[in-house]
Amino acid sequence: MPAVNTSDRRLLMCAGVVLVLLMAAIGFIGAGDESSPVPSVYSSDSGGARAAYLLLLKLHYNVRIWDQPPAQLESLPSGSLLILAEPASEEPGTPERKALRAFANRGGRVLFCGAAIPAFFSHTRVEPSPVVRPWKDFPANLPSALTRNADPITMRPDTYWGQPSSSQLPVYGDLDEPVVVSWKIGEGEVLWWASATPLTNAGITKTGNLNLFLNSVAGASAIYWDEYFHGERPSLASFMEKTPLLWAAIQIGIMAVALLFTFSRRSGPIVTPAGVSRLSPLEFVDTMGALYQHAKATSVPVDIAYRHVRLELSRRLALPADTTDPELARIAGERLGIDRAALAKALGQSAEARYYHDGQLKTRNALAIVRSLEEFLVPTKTNYRETH
């Protein structure tokens, strides 16, 4: 079995750390869901409402979970009861509010819990509590079927009803700050609780709360417990969101990418890198330049350029090789139209500089001399071609 190299070992360690972090995140999120205060029938936490829902099933009430939009309420029979226990996922739109009101006008009943009722029903006003209120007993204001064997009730309200109108009847609490209010809408009725604590797992067993809950649902032909406004949606995507499948897919995806990366590095096509020819002119120039620079032989390039210019001019002018620099500059100026003084100066500077010791001639001065010499080669070649 081949040994694991350092890069692969680091990759596996990173993947392991990411896997541990994802598992910790799943555990943290799962723990947070169990302690959710939403009074949902799916929650067994103290703030959930599963006990009340199972109690209705045990007592053979016609109760079911409602996860459809309010527009589907028109299909429910008259006398049905819809329980909206502190809907918190999102506010309803205008069509949803109209559907709820139409449901009540046809004879439907609504049990609404919480401070969000103004968003669902118009002509309602509540006063939010600035602090979390403790559990408190509230006596009934009048005898009725709703208060039978439920005087008083125990509630922890986080809001109070505003000034009731003539059609709104305060059932529990002070007349200025009632916690239970009922009123008629068409053929139906709306019953409001200041909070859902009387029907939660922790509150249904407190004084009077069980009887209040049973009195509120009594007489309903069918009971529909809303989970639509708790975020439940009848779709595959909504179901997947509440399962750890998404996190599992993320983990599998990370592992697949890691495996693909490892496989591609080892099993990809082998390509031989293109080799640089040792005969490349540029490589030769770079090598010679680096050699001269390392040896600080700045006079050598000047000597080469000097000899090259003299050889080229002597060949073009058919002059002997021992022609002096001033004589060469004079004849080149007469025959080739070259600046005689500039050529004589460039030849004189280069003739003097090529005898400098290593390091005595600075690099920039040597470069300037070589450039001044090379300027005389271009017009020389051009004139030579024109004359021939």
C-alpha cells in the first residue's frame, strides 16, 4: 500500500475538521429546535402544544392539522373551528386576510392566540407588554358557556387588548386590559387569547386552563389546528428543510469534492513540460549578460561593440583594418553621410573604455557607449543597400 504524502495528509485532516464542525452544528441546531417556544402540535417542549392536540384526539374530537393556505378555508364546513396559536412565521397578505374573514362570515369560528391579531383581523388593537409577565390568575367577568368550570384561569400574557368596541366582549381580565375577548363576525365568531399559554404543554394543567380550552372548542363540527403560519408547507422542499438531509448532502458534497481533487491529481494525464532549447539566442544573450555582470566585466561588451562597428565600416568602405579612428570617421562622413564628429567621439570613448579594469567602468556608462556605437550601423547598412 503506497504511503500517504504530506499534501494528502493535510487534505484529510481538513476534511475531518470540517466534518466535526458540521456534526456540531447539526447537534446545536437540533437542540435549538427542541426548545422552540412556538406552540406547535409537533413540539413536546414546555412551550409546545402537543399535549392539547393529543388530548382532543383521545376525547374523539374531529381534529386535524391544517397546513393549507387560508384560501382553502372555503372548502371547510360551517361550524368548523380554526385554531391560530401565536402564528409567527410571516404576516398574511390581503387575500389571506379576506379568506379568514370570509370563513368567519360563513359561520366559521376562530380561536386566535397572541399579539399578531391586528395583522389578521381589522378593527382590532392590542397593547404589547414591555416586559415578560409572570403567570397570573384572571377571573371571569361574567358567567357563560366559555367560563363554565374555568373561574379563574392562569395565563402569562405578553399583550393586552386595547379599548374593546361595543361588539367585543371582554371575558377574562380587567375591563381596561382584558386577556380573553370574543366578538361576532357575520355568522361566525372570533375568540382571542392574550397568549397561547393555557393550551401549551406547561400551561394546560394550571388552574382553569383545561376547562377554558375545552369550552373554547366545544360545539365545533370539526377542529383544524393551523400549522401553516408556523412554517409548515405541504411540499417536498418544506419537508426536507426540517430534516438533517440538507446537512448530510453538504457533507457528502464536501467529501466528493475532496475525493475528486485527490483522484484528479494522481490520475490526470501526464504531460511532459516543454523544454527550452539550449540553442535559443535569447538564452545565450541572457547567459552571457549574467556572466559579464557577475564578473563585472563591463569593458568587454564595449570592446565587442567597438570592434564590430570598425569591422562593419571598414568592410563597407573597403578600407584596411588598421585605419585610425579619426580617419575612419572622416571617410564614413564623406561617403555614407554619417555625423563625422559624433562617430569620432563614440569611437574615441569606446577605445578608451575598453582598456578599463573590471569594475572600473560603470554599467550605465558602458550601456550608453554601446548604444551610441550601434546607432551608426543602421544608416550604414541602409546606404550600402541603396548604393548597390
